[in-house]
Amino acid sequence: MAEDAEIDEHGAAARPAPQSFAADMPLLRIEGVAKTFGTFRAVDTLSLDIRAGEFFALLGPSGCGKTTLLRMLAGFETPDEGRILLDGKDIAPVLPHERPVNMMFQNYALFPHLSVYDNIAFGLKRAGMARAEIAARVAEMVALVKLEGMEKRKPDQLSGGQRQRVALARSLARRPQVLLLDEPLAALDKKLRESTQAELMELQRRLGTTFIIVTHDQEEAMTMAGRIGVMDAGRLVQVETPRHLYEAPATRWIAEFVGDINLFEGRLTAREHSRLTVTTAGAGALMVSELWPPVTKDVVNVAIRPEKVKLSRRAPAVGEGAAHTINRLDGVITDVNYLGGLTTYKVKLESGAMIRASAANTARLDVDAYLAGQRVVAWFTPDDCLVLEQ
């Protein structure tokens, strides 16, 4: 029986409605894949399932193996070990141009001597599609990426954002099951990058195509993807939704890589019900709520995101914190950075350690803003803290 599909306002089929296939059978299954170049192990026994219609991001620092993994999915590299299954079939022996997978490169790789029309049509011509069908498909893609009237232009007559759209249209023209995007927005300025992110997300929702994006930009990954796989040294460290990845990182490394964070190393000195006391050198004894899984080690790290740290000119009244308990740290503001939507602060504690705080700028002119050199109380609740064993 065919899956039901949502219909968008234009009457076109959008992302398929959730079915048991998406829940039980991944579209793409990567099983124990490894790739070595000489003595360097770029991808190290990596396994991952990606569902049909998912927008998935591979996030990690340069050299972590994310682009190598993407190239193996596209067929430009062959795994030394493991299998890559698409719709249950091993695609390792399938040539790149014969896979229902397409890749949009970071530099777009447009043919400079070809027009917009011919760049989009290139793969269709190689596939032997009839001329009338090519014309119809190119027109569809041009409309999809909003480049009507530019079909005869060459790449050097286009802006960076327009070239990006041509590359995207060419990648989608053959209607792949999976679209691979290798740092596709890296060359765009901030404003254009943000608008293009929104357009890509809307396009992916309308088409229902599985998108896999590789990026080292955590904000980009968290904005666009439904799930994020964080890679380090060729391994997949954690796969989660953006919120869970940010609020509950599995390791200290992920906590530091994804967003800004305060970390205080200490020793677990007391446990009472779901409350832990961690004694630290930089922040003294901190009360922390114990979340699942339970803490099993004595030496741990207490992590607090800057937006969870509140600043006051005096200690908050009892009852403002969770379960009438707060962690209070006295210090002096050393740095203030106004960033438009928020202001960030660095506070030097009496121990000499630093803690960072951030606050949204809700008033147009904040006459009560904190200033460098001002004494403050930095406070947060036990529920604002996270205990990391690694």
C-alpha cells in the first residue's frame, strides 16, 4: 500500500507522512565502515542509520573524516571495511553516476563555459534523457531554485548565491534518493547564508528527499538538521537532536565543541537522593542535579552553559532557584561584549577562575547593564548544571 503524503499549498507532494518504514527500516545504513589513507585512518569503523526524508548533519572539526564519509556515500571513495546499504542494497560496487545519490560540492564545480541551463542539464544528457524531458526537468529545477530568466547566463555572470542555486538545481535534477551537501554555504556571507539555510530547509520539506549536510559550523547544523552526528578522529561520538546534543552532551569534548560552556573540574563529595555535591578548585562546592545515567566516577566536570548563569548585584532571594537551592559565586566583571541580540560577560571569581554569562537584550536601551569592574553575584540552579565524567 502506498504511503500517505502531505500536500503543500501548491498542491505538490511534500514530505511523506511518518510511516513504519521510516521508524523501522532506515533508508541509508552504514555498517562498520572504515577508510585508511596510508597510515592515516580517516574513518574508523563507523556505523550510522539515516531515515528516509531526514535532514541529517555531520558535524565536526577539520580532518575528522566527515567529508571522506560523504565521498564514500557518493562513490568517489571505496570503503576498506564495512558496507553502505541504500534501501537495503549494498551500493559499494555501484559507480557514482549510477547511484541514486548526488553530491553538491563546496566549490559548486560548475562548468564555466556552460550556461545555467546546460549546467543543470549536464547530468540529464549523460543519462540519455530525451531532449523534451530535459527541457521540462530543467525548467522545473530553475523554478524550484528561483532562477527564472537566468538560464542563458554563464557562472561568471552570477552572484555567489546564484551559483550555489545552480549547483543545487543540478544536484536535484536527477531526483536522487539522497542529496549530499559538502559545506554548501561556506562561501556565502552571513546574511545570505542564513536566508539560504531557510530556503534549503523549505526545499527539503517540499521534496521529501533525504539531505545529508557536512559542516564544521555548529550553528548551521543546529539550524538545519533534525539530527546531528558529531565526528572526531574518524569516529561518530554522538548522534542526537540539536536540543539534546546541546543540553546533554555525552562527553566533555562535545560540550566544548558544541556551543560555549563553563567547565569546573572537581570531586564528587556527597550524594543525597538526586542531588550531588561536587567540590571544585575554581568554584567551590557546587550543587548539581543528577540526571540519567547516574554518575559512577569520583572525578567529574560540572558544565554550565553561559545563558544559564544569571548575574545580580546581590544574591537572589531563597526560592528563586530550583527547590530553593542556588549556587552562588561572587566575582568582578572583567569583559563585556555587546552582540546585538545578547550581551556576554566574563566574571573573575574570588578564586581567580573565570565564568562566562550571557543575557538577552530585551530592552532597547539597558540603563541597568553591568559594566566592567563591577562586583556581581553569578548564580545558577542545580538543574542548570550537567555532570560530565569524560
